[in-house]
Amino acid sequence: KAAFINFISDEEWKSIEPVSSWFGPSSFLMSSMSALFKLSMWIRHGHGYLTENLGIPVWGSYAVFGFATLFLGMVLGLVSEVLGA
């Protein structure tokens, strides 16, 4: 606590360089990282639901997510082909 009070009262905060805009909380980079983290947590919860609640074996859960990834890739490829033509 004393160190923090000295940091403020001695104005040591003025000598610290600000964070680059690339690493700010509202930057595109940090927003993208946040979205990827949320996606990974969603996948983790989905895996837990499939294995714990539905009783699907672990390899079955991996297969479900693998097929979902392939299907989504095909749909996105089809959409980009149709929109690009």
C-alpha cells in the first residue's frame, strides 16, 4: 500500500510510457484475441456437455467437432464462391 501511495504522491506514473494502441483493450488485436478465447471456452463447454451429459466417448466428441469444422468450411467456401462469382 505504501509503495502505491509513493507511486502516486511522487508522480512516478509520469515516467511510464503508455501502452501501444495495438495492445489497448479496445484494439482490433485484443478484440480478436478475446473472441478466440470465447470460442475456445464455448468448444470446451460443448465437449464437456457431449461427454458428461450425453455420454458420448471423447473420440466421438472430437469427431463431432471435426465434422462441424469440415461442414462449416464447406459452407463458407460455397458462400464465398457464390458471392465472388
